[in-house]
Amino acid sequence: MPCDLHVHTSASDGTENPAEVVEKAGKAGLTALAVTDHDTIRGVAPALEAGREIGITVLPGVELAAEEEDGEVHLLGYLFDPHHPLLREELARLEKARLARVERMVEKIRALGIPLALERVLALAGEGTVGRPHVARALVEIGAVGSVAEAFARYLERHGPAYVPRLKMAPEEAVLLIRRAGGVAVLAHPGLSRCEELIPRLVSAGLQGLEVYHPEHTPQMVEHYRGLCRRYGLLATGGSDYHGAGHRRYSRLGEVTAPDEVVEKMLALAGRTA
Ligand code: AMP
Ligand code: FE
Ligand code: FE
Ligand code: ZN
């Protein structure tokens, strides 16, 4: 039975709230789903509750963005203790830094002569963690660009005129944080980050899995990462990276899944039973 272990909600840059996403997962015939919002676990409690009502397994998750010399690497954490003090403290710090970063990006955009309102960007983020996608949507709204993709290409991509670097967190630190909070640490979409040399380093830091199955991974990549999982004794996980039905790329919940047994293995690694 299929499980989708990479899903965003309105708690970050997904467009549907956690209960809606869980309901969709039930209708799509998924047996388990992990909510993995960017730098926040606000969506976890409502998703767990919806899961209990609907009768599908919901795993607590998070997708942490870490910085590497020449790019960004994402780490997925699963089955951590959502009340762990260190985790909560770090997430609060990341959330604050996200807000400050968006404020600076909006200033840069305004300095370019575009009358973008910070209030509107924050309103689009709503309860969720704010980020570049919300800046992009606000730019579309005021007609400064024709699409979110154009907003990124013209202003928001790394080295773009409105780009501001994020709070630096090393990938190893992200792995340690997840492990300390009792979670399972998985490297997200390695095919997107091109961070091969990082894998042995992260394994030493406590990495337990690779996201082998992802919409952007070619069959060759899947084969390659399956091989690395065997070599390093890592779990092969996967998911759709769903961001909502209207998203340009990640709009199909369950488009990519992982087998049920992965969830059982994760539960065993986290020292829990379903
Ligand atoms: P942030 O976390 O604020 O740096 O925003 C990163 C998020 O923006 C990613 O997780 C994607 O969802 C989205 N994103 C990144 N690049 C693009 C792009 N070129 N077009 C549309 N969305 C993008
Ligand atoms: Fe995203
Ligand atoms: Fe990601
Ligand atoms: Zn994601």
C-alpha cells in the first residue's frame, strides 16, 4: 500500500490546510502520509487529528532547509517528539529569521520601484511560515510579474536582485536536531540538490535515509540512490512534495509514493510502534 512521505500544507507554502490534505490523502487511497512543512510543525497537530478521524496514519514531519557553500540542502525529519524543547526553540528561531528575511526582500523589491506591501505578503502566508513563494504570489497579485515562476526568475532566485540569504544552518546540524528530538533524519530529494559528496558526512552525523522517490528524480537517479541506500544502510523513502492542487509542479498528492514497509521501518528506527 502506498504512502506519501513528503507533503506541504498551509502551515508553510502549501495552499491547502492540514485537514484538507489528509482528507484528500484518504480519498486517494493512501494508507499513510507525512506532513513535512518547511521549517515548521504547526500543521502536525491538526493533521494528526484529521488522520484519527479519517482513519489514515499521519506521521509528524518537517522539512528543514540547510545551507551549503554553493546551495541549499533540505532535510526531512519524521516521528520526532513535537514537544521537544530544543526542537521547538530552533523552529521558533527559524520562523523569526524567515520573517526578517522576507522583510528585507520586500525592502529590496520596493527599492527597485515596485510598490509591494509587506502586509499583503504576510497575509498570503496566513498562519503559516512565510517565505519566497508568498513574496512571489504577492508580486503576481499586483501585476509586477505574470507568474510565480517569473517572480523567482526575475527577483527571488539565489543571486537575484531581491534575494536575501537565509539563516545559516549546516546540514549536519539539521540532522543532529532531528535525531536529538527522537526523529528519523532523511536527506530530501538529493537529485535536486546535487549534494553527493555530502552523503557520507551526513551519515556520520546520523542520517538514516535518502528520499529516493521524488517527482524530479529520473529512473536513473532512483537506481543510483537505491544503490547508495544499500551501500550506507539507509532507508529509501519518497513522496510527492505536494504543495496544493494549483501548484505549478507539485500538484498531485500521491504522484510519487513509498511502500508501507518504509513507515514500519521508520517507526522501528524511532523506537515506536504504530
Ligand atoms: P524559501 O524557503 O522562502 O527560500 O522558499 C523556497 C520555496 O520556494 C521552495 O520550497 C519552493 O516551494 C519554492 N520555489 C523555489 N524556487 C522556485 C521557482 N523557481 N519557482 C517557483 N517556486 C519556487
Ligand atoms: Fe515549498
Ligand atoms: Fe525541498
Ligand atoms: Zn518539500
